[in-house]
Amino acid sequence: MKSLGKLFFFCGKMGAGKSTYSKVVAAENSAVLVSEDEWLSVHYPNQIQAFDDYIQFSTAIKPFIKSHIQSILKAGTNVVMDFPANTARQRQWFSSMCSELGCEHELVYLELSDSQCLSQIAKRRIEQPERAQFDTEAIFHHVTQYFEPPTSDENLNIMRVERS
């Protein structure tokens, strides 16, 4: 029987470096990198104008994404998902993908302070001006109100990454 791939996913506040770190993890683990931002921008070009639009379209792609990722994992290939796992509910979605298959997972938890995240968001606005509409302090605070750090009750394999 062929071995299953391992799923890597990320938790961290907006600006914590999830997308940047996902590329590192993918390279280190010979994994396929799947980015929610890329999927949404290709499938819904110029349609995400507000946070509610993001929620709507993100929810719409989840069933297909789940099936697609599970197929890759069944083929024995590691997968890095650059999708948020910032609430217990979101993490349950990732966890269920793995429990249904019996594959391993790792949640990479990037622990940064609000000020560190806001500093990185400010840099990103300069480096990627097309993101300036969403990379604001107001959006950061709006999104952060929903953030839930992972707990041991969730039974996840957590790798904590603290940055100074």
C-alpha cells in the first residue's frame, strides 16, 4: 500500500508571515503548495471587494479544494495549504481532511505580536501595492477579533514558530 502524504497548514494573525513561511515549508518537505489567495484571484477575479466577499468565495471553493487535496495526499504527496487555520472551526476542517484519510498533519503556528504583524503589513503594502486596499490596520483589527490560538483540546500536531 502506498503511503499517504502529510498535510501542513498555518495559523497566525494577518501579517504573521503565513504565505512566506508556507513557501519555506513546501520547499523543505517536497510538497505541493496550494494558496487560497491564488485560487480566489483566478476563480473570482476582481470580485472580492470586502471581507464578506472573501468569506463567501472562500466557502464556495472549500468542497472542491478538500477533494483535490485529499487526492494529492492519497497519491503520497505532501501538501502545504496556504489557507487560514485561525479559528477552531477552520482548523477542524483541515483536521477532518486528515482523519478521513488517516494521514499525518502539522499545524504551523506563527506567534507574533500585533505590533509585529502590523509592521509586516506596512512593509507588504509597499512591496505589493495591489494589496493596499486590504492590508490596512483597520482590516487587521477586524480580522484579528476572530483569531483563536490553537489549544491542546484540538488534538493537533502543532509546531510553534516565534519570531522576534
